[in-house]
Amino acid sequence: MHDDSALHDEKVTPEARRFAELALRLTLEVMDRRRVPAQLRAVAAPAVVDVVQSIARSGHAGNRLGTATLERVRVRPVRSDAAEVFGTYTRGHRVFAIAARIERGNGARLPGWALTSLRIA
């Protein structure tokens, strides 16, 4: 039997929390075409940048509801160098979900945390 109680005791660093909020906010801004996809490259793995760029180009159906505004972000560590991120954002009066994984030093051009996977619903 595996005991993962140590995992639940691990705290999210303020740096990881700040990064998660910044990365998700930047992602939504690129999706809304308020920022260019190139700006996401500094914080996200290439595969994530490609997906977000594709969503932005396609004229995401939700865009007609209004500008995306990040509302709530939660960060749960899974290892000392990785965390699961989940939250909500609004467009007009509707609430949507967003989830991601961040990893330290994995895939972005800058050292530190990187957005390595993304799910938008």
C-alpha cells in the first residue's frame, strides 16, 4: 500500500502560485487575441503554445460571450518540481473551467516554472 500523506503535507510555494496565475492569465489573453502567442513562449512548453495559438486562430466560440477574466486559481503540488493547477474564468455571465500542469524547468525558455499541459472547458 502506498502512503502519499507526505505529498499532501507539501506546501505550494508563493513562486509557484504566482507563476500559475500569471501563466493562466496570459493564456486567456492570447486566446482572446489581446496578446500575441509569442509572449506565451516564455512560460509554456511548445506544445501548449501551439494549442493556444490554434484556439486563438480558430475564433473560439466562447469569445462572443466577452473577454475572459481569470477568477480563481488553485495549485496542488504533486512533486517538489510539479503541480496541478485548476481554476475558473468568466466570459460575460458564464463560468468556465481551466486546468494545467506546471513543472519547474521543463519546456519554457526562461528558467523556473513552465506550463506543460493545459485543458480548457
